[in-house]
Amino acid sequence: MSYKIYQVNEALREFVPREIIDLEEKATWGNPKRGVMDLPYAKELIEEHSLCAGCPESMAFRYILASLPNPEDTIIVNSTGCTSLVFPHIALHTVHSLFGNQNAVASGIKRVLEWRFPEKVKDVVVLAGDGATVDIGLDCTLQSFFRQEKITTICFDNEVYANTGGQESGSTVKGHVFKMAPKGKQFEKVPMWQLAIDAGCHYVARLTVSSPKRVEQVVKKAIYVAREVGPTYIHLYTPCILEIGLNSDDGLEESRARDKERFAFFEYATPEAQEVINRKKEEGLL
Amino acid sequence: MTQVSTEKVIYNRAGQRVVSPNYLLFEAPRTKHFMTGSEAVKEAVKRSSVDASVSYPITPQSEAAHLIGELWVEGYVGVYFRGESEFGVMSEIAGCAMAGARCITTTSGPGTLRAMENFPMWAGTRIPVQLVLMARGINSPLSIQPDNLEVSFLLDTGCMIWYAENAQDLFDMIIAGFVVAEKPEVHVPLITVVDGFFVSHTREAVMLPPDDIALPPYDPYKAPMPVIDAEVPPGRFLRDPFVMKSNYISYATHASWQFEVRAAIERSRPYAKHYLRGLIEEFGDPEAEIVFVACGTAAAQSKEAVRLLEDEGIKAKVVKLKTIRPFPVEELVNATKNAKTIFVPEFNVVGWLEREVRRYLYKRSDADIIGTPRVAGGMTMPPEVIVKEVLKILGKEVKHVI
């Protein structure tokens, strides 16, 4: 069991920071039923976060990490952007290499781990922003779907390049004024969830992070389907409250407002994916 | 009396007997084969216990990439697929290496430039990926012909760069390359360069050891960075994302990391010297005052020029550079101590090797350094052209040569 790698060396225990000892003693390992309901009691796999106060992306991170069914054998691949500031705080194996190549790196990791450890389940999950997923990395993202890579891709869509100071992205809604779109964006928001379906993803969901339990369900379904069938995609609304002029306590209300319109909950599953989902429900894992 | 062997025979995943790098490279009996440079790549990969390769078509490296695919079908390579572009391929192979695989890939010319952002990332990630670069011209105008301008862009990526002269060199360098690049104190990527077409597509005699023996498999747990496989404690669990913050600790970290990558290349010297039988090769009159410093096909043509010059009664020698990074500076200084004139023949328009030679010989040689002849865009470099340049510069009559 790989979670043994989080066990602290006895000889060093007195020198090891508390949060690392907590990871061994209080985090949930080896329990696929772990979920967001553990958040108040268990040690989280994310140690504080380096995002702005009240950033909905931090909620997304916490819910996703709490929902991974197999964290002790999960590799997380990320890309450049606000999200890349958070990765050093995550207790799992994470990779940042370049901006936009996350699905390519994840493909290589997944294929080699399947070859090196045929008897083990190793989940590979991509977490990246909309710039990385939809713009600069669109080629690598879609191509990994075409190739049917068994990875889960989660896009944190804040509809803007936030980390570089608020520039228009492909995910920005038409007409919105951002930097580099001083007359307002001239074309429609890229429907990435639809592209994911057309490119061959077996499970696709679009949602906000207003409901932690729903995020948990979606993440677990996406990971279980990716393990057995093929690529899965989750499109999460994580608004940049800073760039759209909201206060740090407005993130949840903003998410709830979008629940009723362009981020209304949408879910798609192929028959093969549905079979996995039904089976996991019967096993009590969903 | 029966002899009891105390040595345990180990087989790799392809069923080949695992032998030491020294045995494979220096001791195993060899037989003569007739093959192209691309086929020599296949033969080297076949004996290297390679775990993963990702490919993408571009002339002239495509055939080498196809042949690695055949090895995958035959079970000699663990993971193989075609990526979406060279940018994607170099990221995919990086993922393979991070997950603990011995990796090789190939590219050429425009593909190298398309992939460019990945090479410093490979070095910074300390993955010992081997890239076989079959040099060709870069655009524009479009050219698929041999030209090694692309190498000048790679000099400061933090990757080791070796340069093979012919198919035999390429075969031996690929095998030696894995061994050197994977040393824990080195553990940086290696770009093994060969001139496209001149070597990739030309058949020549290559001496090969048997194909039922192979290098010991890569042990990722000897890497200086944690393998991304969730079998070892994660290396990036930090209390602070210091590398991305605007403070002096983060600046110092980034700077020292880059120095460390270059230091790792320096640490490869003794290993490369052993497995390549020296970082340079000398050919011709050891005391000659006319010296050609060259790599790849330019070195091969210079050797022919040395023979022609001998007919003219002029003593000359070739110093063939096998490694460009690390640059064999002491070897070069030593090999050129009698030189009065150093010619640097090259297959590119900028003369990147001439710049390197000038830089490293600065104040260490009194010789005139002349960046000629220089051809590009697919032009060949007949030895007669080299001789003509030499005779012209020496102020001698040009009579016997074209």
C-alpha cells in the first residue's frame, strides 16, 4: 500500500513538522468511501492555500482532494496559472512542467505506470485552469481524449487569465471586457464540455462548486470511469472574484447564481461509463 | 569436478540477458552488418532495455521512430505511441520519464524548434531522456535537407549534447548515452545528434554485439528526484511554494538549480570519457600545424581532406568532437597545441561550432581560427572543397583539386 510512504520515520519524528505527522495520523488513506463529509474531521491533503481570500478555486481544491477515492495512489498533473501556486501545498505526487502540456505529461505518466505496475490502480488526474485547458493546451487536451488516455481532466474555469492580471480567455463570455479584449470579447465562450464529448470522453460534467457533495460525486464518477473505460472531463466554475469585482465572501453566491444559467449542472456518460457508475453505486462507492 | 557458477543470470522484460555496460560496449563479440543510421538506432534501442518511446513523423527521423515502434510490437520496448506534435511528444516522454521509465525519442529540424520549450524543462526536471536528433534545415524557406543549425539553439538548454559521426558512432553512443545520463550524479537529458540523411539514410558497415544481451534496466529509485509513481514520498510537499514567490530565497533557489543542472553536465565527463573512449578523436598527423575541429559528417569529410592534403605534401589532422556539452575543452587545448591554423568546417550558416571553439580556446591557443568551409541548406561538403579552402588560405596554388 503506497500510503506507507506517508509514515514518518520514527528516528526523525521529533523533528518532523506537525502537519506531516497529521498526514500520517489523521488523513484518510486506504478508504475509497472518503469524501467531503470528512473535511471537518480529517487532515486535508492540501496544506493551507496560496490563493486569494475567498477564492472559489480553493473550495474546488479542497473538495476534489477530499473526494479522491485512492489518494495514496493518485498522481496530480497541473499547469501554469493560479492553480500552480497551490500544488506545492498538496501532499500527493504532483507535477508542474509547462503551460498547456498537462494532458501530454499525464498521458506519459499514466501509460508508464500501467506498464510498471500492472497489478496496481494508479489514478492520474489533471487539474488546470481554462487558459491551460481550453487555449494554449487545447491541442494536448483534445488529443489525449482522442487517444483514449485513461486520465481524468478537471478544468478550473474562472473565465479569465487571472494569474497574469485579468486577460480575456477562450472561456470568457462574449462581450465581457477584460484586458486584451478592450472592446469586449468578440466571440462566444468555448463550450469545452461539448468538445470533450465530441473528442471521446466517456464521462463529462459541468458544474459550479456550490455543492460540495455534488463535486464529490462527479469527481468519483470521473475517476472510476477513467480507470476502466477512458478519458473523463469535469468543467468546474471557479470564478475569479477579484477580476469580476466581487468581495471575498461573494464566491458562493456567484456560483449559485451561475448554477441557474451557463453553469447549470450538466452530466454526460457513455453506456460503458454508465455501467461502471451503476456498479460502483451497487458497491456503495458512489 | 563441476564448476558452480556464483553469478546469477538476470533477464530483462524482453527476455534478453542483462550484461554490464562495459561488456555490451567493449567486450561482447561483434559481427559486421550493413545498415542505415536509422537501423542502427533500432539496433541500439533493442539492446538498451528501453521502457518507453513516443514518436512523431518528420523527415529524416521518421524511419528511426518507425523502427522503435517495431521493437515495441516485438516486446523490446514497453510503451510506444504517436504523439500529436513534437511539443506534445516531448511532454509525453517527459511524463514517461517522471514515472520512472528509460526513454528515447527522435526528432529533426522544425520538430526540434516546435518542441523547444520542453528541453530546459527536461533538464530542470532532471530526467535522463535521450533524444536522437537527426539534424535537418529549419524554416524558412522550407527545407528537409541536412543542416545542423538547430543544434545552436540547443546548446544552452541544460541538456548534454553528443555528436555522432556515423552509424557505428550512433549505435555505440545511444547505448553509452543511457548509461552516462542515468548516473545519479548526472541524471540530465542527452541529445545525441547525427546529421540527417548523411547518416540516417546512408548504409554502412556497423559492428554489432549479439541481440540477446542488453543493458541493465533503469532503476528509477536511484534518481536524484523522486519518481512520480506514488511509491516514494512526494518531493514537492513543501510548506511554501518558494520557487514561485518574489523573494530572495526563491531567486537563489532558481539560480542554484540552474547551476546544478550545468554542474551535473560537468560531472558526466569521466563517464563519457570512459564509455565513448574519450571526448574527442584525433585523426592524421599528431604534430600537424593545420587542424580541423569538427563534429559529425564534417569530421568525416575533414578526414578525407587530410588524406588529400597529404598527397599535396601538407600535414594536417582532425580533432573530432564527440561531445559538445560538456565541451571537451582540455582535450581540445591539448590536441591543438601545435596548431597554427584551425579550420572549423560546418553544415550550418551561423558557424556555431566556430563560436564554441573560439570561446574555449580564447587565450589558450595562438592559432588562427577560421570558420570555413561552411555549407548549408543541404549542400554537401566534398573533401576537395575543404582542401581548396585550406590551399587558398595558405596561399598555395590550387591545382589538383576541383
